[in-house]
Amino acid sequence: GPGGGGCGADMALSLGEGGGGSRLRRQLESGGFAAGEYVKQLSQQSDGDRDLQEHRQRIQALSEETAQSLKRNVYQNYRQFIETAREISYLESEMYQLSHILTEQKGIMEAVTQALLLQADRDDPALGARRAAAADPFLPLSAKDAAANEEGRQRTLTTLLEKVEGCRDLLPESPGKYLVYNGDLVEYDADHMAQIQRVHAFLMNDCLLVATALPNRRGAYRYDALYPLDGLAVVNVKDNPPMKDMFKLLMFPESRIFQAENAKIKKEWLEVLEETKRNRALSEKRRLEQEALPRPAPAPPESTNPFDEDEDEEEDEPSAEEEVVDLSLEWIQELPEDLDVCIAQRDFEGAVDLLDKLNEYLADKPVSQPVKELRAKVDERVRQLTDVLVFELSPDRSLRGGPRATRRAVSQLIRLGQSTKACELFLKNRAAAVQTAIRQLRIEGATLLYIHKLCHVFFTSLLETAREFETDFAGNNGCYSAFVVWARSSMRMFVDAFSKQVFDSKESLSTAAECVKVAKEHCKQLSEIGLDLTFIIHALLVKDIKGALQSYKDIIIEATKHRNSEEMWRKMNLMTPEALGKLREEMRSCGVGNFDQYTGDDCWVNLSYTVVAFTKQTMAFLEEALKLYFPELHMVLLESLVEIILVAVQHVDYSLRCEQDPEKKAFIRQNASFLYETVLPVVEKRFEEGVGKPAKQLQDLRNASRLMRVNPESTTSVV
């Protein structure tokens, strides 16, 4: 393996620390080592059982050291393998993008070359004829032959398309459409490289038709998709056995992978697709240039009306005004080609600068026919530029670099007047980035540690996104509502991950309270930019927190009932002064300041174990619940406290009525006094401090002499 050398070095170092260890290691590593002979020789040389035991321990130590060394090397190699695989994935993505850019540049350069040759041919027809003859010796000799050839290619196209179901309406016949190339291909899934289906592709001079083979009908196909060549890009796929002879077709925003029968057919497909795209671009360019040529206006019929001369003069005046626009400037003539170059070189700022310059020049000019034609050419480039910028902001692109990585594309879309689209794509990109960051977080064993990491990742990303949004969309106030909606949906995604780890795993109430406290503190950081999402996190967490409070309340009630069932009404003997001091400290932390009056001689406490345990558990519940408190939880917390207190005081009342022993009855009264005069006021005071207002229900409990009125003759009580 890759770590073999390191492993050997570590083993040599660990086993060679002593002379005896080194000799033993060399002996065990020798090529002719025989375990049976070695043991036999060792038995003969040993003085007794102790020597054999010591030798066995040395071998065992060497074995453990070797195993540890191997583990370290395996772990190191595995970690390096993971990092290498991740870098390879990033490199593959970048190489794919680079290949696509190079292919686009190659096509543009070839189109520019052809355009220059066409311009030279137009300037010197004789030179153009000689070049055409040299380039194609089989050029048709007459217009009749050319017409016959065109008719034959159209007849072939019609014959082949008759075999494809469902394409007759989608592919109307046109005089210039003809078949260039066709053949069988196998389509593969772009993500998993699994075979999907067999298809037959028909390449025409302006589009590519893909049809699937019909089962049990040889040579018959069903229409699948039709792609115009203008928006189609072809990318070679490097052979990676057994996946070979493949190429990819890119049609924004989707892509498809096809496999040819062999390398020769694959090469033919790549060449003919590029050649057909190039010819299509040239013919379209030639058509636009022909349409842009000025046409002589028909001469008006002569009139004998003497007043027509005045009318003609009046009509000529606006036409003279229309001809004022000067489009012969060099930068205007080269503008479409310059835009193509800027888009190919990903110089988005340069492209938008050219568009701004043109708009500024034409701002106060009349809209004449040449201006409309120029606008049509430029609008096509604007659409291409917009598509490229949209692709730059798509979540499929690399999400590394943070929000600032999107600034370039966003700013240019805003300059193009696409603020709404830029806002939508920017927020989608950031949502995907936040989701990916949360998904990549390792779920630690300690819940609180994971929640710290989760809150740091999420709220830092939210803060960075908000600041970048404020920078990019400073002059577009209408987009801020979209950001608030996005922040709410992102918060919902965060709460889903938070609740799954904290509440679904049934963590303790104290852990849940600490986790919620951490989330609230991070949420307050957003107030730096004027964004308050605390009410949203409250609204999304209220259901889970209610469930946690009620669940913990049920646990306390069950524990209290269980202690009540075993109650013997005896004083507590803590045995040691240390234990008594610890209990005093616990009661002081619960808010019970007068606990010393309930302690007796030595280590005795004049209270029941049940009442003391109930006090500590109730106050702990109240403290943790107050950490989770917000107004929507007021009634849930108050009702839970009342239910818990009722279980204890009802048990004390019932025991007081049923007990006949005067001494025990006095002890029960002392416990009841502790509950009514000490515990309940502390609960009421702490609740008011945490909530900010008193609770009438707790006041009624404290002021009542008995919590449940029962029939004095009865010895039962409903709990």
C-alpha cells in the first residue's frame, strides 16, 4: 500500500528500542523462520517456566506495538485517501468547466475566421471563387445539380422521419431543412453512469432529434427530444474503462451522455456536430447581413397635381430626421463580435460596459430600421450573457468561496436590469450553500458540542449572506422582502436539524435548555444588521419545547408518586457532617435560605426524605424551564408547576388526616409547614423573577390552608 514504507519504519523504530527486542524482531522477520523449530529451540534453552513466560510477554509486546503501528499508518493513509478523493472531485469539476469554455472559444474563433473569409470573398469575388474551388473540388457545376442535390437530401430526411412516431407536428417541413447525419447511440445516466436506453439521433442542419427505439418493432422509433443547434454544446468525455466512446451534449440547464458503437463513430459524431453548428452559425450570420442591407424604395408614380410637391416635401422631413443616426462608427460595427468575445472570455463586466455605452449613445436617437436591426443583434447577445450569468449563480456550480463569490454575476445581472432574477438566484445559491454546510457537519456524541457547531455554521452563514445582500442590492429596496422570506425558510431548515438532534433524541431538560440558550444567543447576533429573527425561532420551537416540558413534568409526577407510596414519615439521618453540609448548599442554591431551622442534632434533618427530594426536583425543573421560557409557554409552564405541586401537597394532606400516631402527626405537620411556608413562596418568587409578573394560581396554592377539600369522614383522596 502507499503507507508501506512508513509502516516498516515505524515498526523498526518501535521494535528496535532494546538490543533483545531488535534481535527478536530480526529473527521473526527472517525469510526462513519456522515457528515449530523456534519454539522447540526455545524450550531446550529455557531454564524453566518463568523464562518461557518472559519470552511470551516480549513477543506479545512486540505484537501489540506492531498492531498499533499498523493502525496509525492505516488511519493516516485512509485520511490522505479521503482528502485526495475530495481534491480529485474538485479538479474534475474545474476541468469539465475548462473543457466547456475551450470548446466554446474554439467555435467562436472558427466563426470569426469564417466571417473574415466571407468578408474577403465579398470584397474580391474572383479570390472567393478560387478558394471555394480549391476547398471543395466536388462543388456542384450548375444550379440544376444543386437543386437536385437539395431535393435528394430532403427526400432522405422525409423517409427517415416517417419511422419516428410523434415528430411530424413538432418538426414542420421547411425548404431549407435536410438530414446531415444519423445513427444509433446508447444513453447513460450523467450521475451514476448507468445505462438508460438505446436511442437513434437524427442530426439536421438546424437541430438534433433524439428518438427512442420501439420494442418489438425493428427500425421504428418514438420521438424523445428536439434540440436547436444554437443552444447545443458538445463535450468529449474522456475514456474510463469500461466507460468509453462517450460524449456529452449540454443544453442549458440539462445535459445528456451518449455512447457510440466505437471510437471511429464517436469521432464522426463530434466532428459532424461541430461542423454543422459552425455552418448553421455562418448561414444565420449571412441571413442577418442580407436583411440589414438597404433596399431601394420603389419610385412613386408621377402626379400632375401641383400640390403634391408641397406634400412630398413635408413627408420628406421626418425621413430626413430618421437618417440622422450614425451607425457607421467602428465600435458600433464591431459591437456584436466584441460581445461574443467578452462572453467567451467570461469578461462579463466588459460586455455590460459595451451595452451601457450603446444604450447611452442611442438614448436620444430616433428608432429607425437600422437601429431596430442592431438592437435585434444585441438583444440576442444579451440573452446569451444572461444565461451564462444565471448558470454562474446556479446551485450546481461550486459553492466554495462564500457569498462574495457570487458578487460578480449578481452585480452584472443588476446592471442588465435583472434585479429580481439576480435576487432569486443569489438566495437560492446561498440556501444550497447553507444546506450543504449543515449536512457536512459531523454529529458528535455530545449534543451540546454539535449544537455549538451547528449554530456557529448557520448563523455565521446567515450574517455573511445578509451583509453581502445589503452590499449587492443597496439600491433595490424591493428585494429586501425576498431576503426576509428566505431567512425564515432558512431558519426552518436550521430548526429541523436542531430539533432532530435535541428533542427527537430525548435529551434531558437541562441539555435542551442549554441548547436553546445557545441558539438564542447566536440569533441575537443578527441584530447587528437590524434583523431580528428571535420570534421566528420561538414560533418554530414552541411545539417541541412544550412536549419536552410536559414529558419532564410527567417524569417528576411519576417519581413523586413512587416516593409517596413508600413514605414512612421518618426524619432524615445523613450520617456525616459533610453530607449535611452538601444538603444545606443544595437547598441554598434552590432558594431555601432558612433550611437551618429544620436541622437537628448531629446529622439529623427534621424533614421527610420525600419532601426534600420533591423540593430539589421541583426547583431544578423550574430553573431549567425558565431558561426555555418565552410568552407562548407561560400557561404550559404554570399548569405543569401546579400539577407537580398538587401531587405533593395532596399526599401531605391525606397523610395528615389518616395518621393516628400523635408523634408522626406532628412530624407531618412540620413537613406541611415547610411546603406551604417555605417551598411555595420560593417557587412563587422565582417564577415571578423569571417571567416578570406574578402568577395568581401559585398565590392561591400558597394562601389555601388545604389544597383539596375532602369529606372529613373519608380516608381517600383523589390525586
